[in-house]
Amino acid sequence: MAGRLSIFAGSGELVPHAIEAAQRAGYKVQVLTLEPRAAIAGVKMIAADLENPLGIIWSLKIFRTSHIALAGGIHLPDKAREGLIRFANGNAPAGEGMVETAVGDAALAALAKVLKKMTGADLVGVHELSPELLAPDGAIAGPAFADRAAALFALKMARAIGALDIGQAAIVSGRRVIAVEDIGGTDALIERVGALRSRGLTGNGAAPLILAKARQPQQSAFIDLPAIGPQTIIGCAAAGIAVIAVEAGQSLVLQRDALSVAAEQHGVAVLGLGIDND
């Protein structure tokens, strides 16, 4: 047996895939849900309260967790985020030895380190359970897109936003940044740009709109790698976004067959690029 894996589950289709991959690898799995999810037959599921980290640790210890993974989108309310920061810093009062980098989504990475220390469990990235999900370098789906420089610029803007711990995505047109991901997530970003386009504020020039997603440089690969799936394609098509660029080897491509069908149907080009190799 590979061990006993506790999966912190957010929203989205990555979660059932991660569960299946872990079971195939021989793990005994329990799921700590951070967002409401339907029950999965044969899998122990527990609602995890991020405002009660000690309760989470108790659930990990009772299960005799040997490995921890995180899958799916997670939207932390301010109260939970502040609680995680305090917990990651040993419940120190604000300003007294607080880890300054433990803000935004980096709070999850700080919490993961505490969980590892308190339970002895190893941290496992979803890409380690399912390496086939990692985006390759080059064309992934849809029509060909030859302007590699434009896609690389978009990815570098996404990386810059990630360095500020704001989000993982940016939408550009030519060398102009149109909008960036915030706490609302990628779907909200796409919808926002669609609204801008409908008002004639963008998307009517020669340069195509490009959605780029890149891993936050300060963030562990254990935490929420950027991901796209068929719904990303559909949303981009509705918003007038013609190209999706993801960081090769650092992003996840979900439901690739369905994604390829959607990309061909809607004429959205999808490609992977290595930011640091260009």
C-alpha cells in the first residue's frame, strides 16, 4: 500500500480525478471538503472547517494520515484566512514574529508546513498522483497559434501577478494587460473581460485576447497548480478570448479529450510554454 492519503478538496473536476488516481496508486483515501461536494461511494468524507485548524489536525491523526494532498479551487473568506495565518505563526498576536509571507493563498502553504510538522505526513502534489495532467510544451489543442512571443508576454504578466500573491492568471491583448485574476478566480476574470468586450472596450483590435495562467513563483507545487478544463474553453469563447497559454510543466490540463473537442469546436488555441526557458 502506498499509504493513507487525506485530500483537502475544493471545487471543480480535479477532485474526483485526484481521488481516482490516489486509489489506483494504492492509497487509502479520506477527503476533507473545503467546499460543499456530493458524497463519493466508498470514500470517507469530512467537512473541514478552516476556522478550526486543530479540528483538522485531529481528523488527520485519527485517520493516521501518512500523506496530504490538496485538489480543486479554494476561496478563503477573510476570517478563515486570518485564522490560518495566526495558526501558521503559532497563534502569535499580530505583529509579534508573524511570518510576513503568509498572506493571500500563501497562507495555505504556511498551513501545509504546520500540518506536516504536527502530523508527520508528507505533502503530495496532484501532479505527482497524475503526472499525465501536466501541460506539455507546445500546442495542446485547437487551431495553431504562431505568435509565441505574444503568448510568452501574457505568461510573464501572469507570473508577475502571482509574485504579488494576487492570482494566477492575466488576460492581455498585444502588449496591453486587460485584466488580472483576483479573489474571484479565473471564471470571474473571464466573465469580466467578456463584459468589457461587449462594451467595446477591448477585443476589437488586430491582437487576439490571450488568457495566461502561471504558477505563483513563491508557492509550493503542493498548493493549487494553475488548471484549465473544457469549461475554461467555453468561457473564453463566450468572452471573445482566442488563445489560452499555460505554463508548461507547472499547470494542469483537465479532461484533455473533452478540452480538445471544445477547443476545436470554438476555435480557441491552447498551448504550453516554459517561461524560464525563453
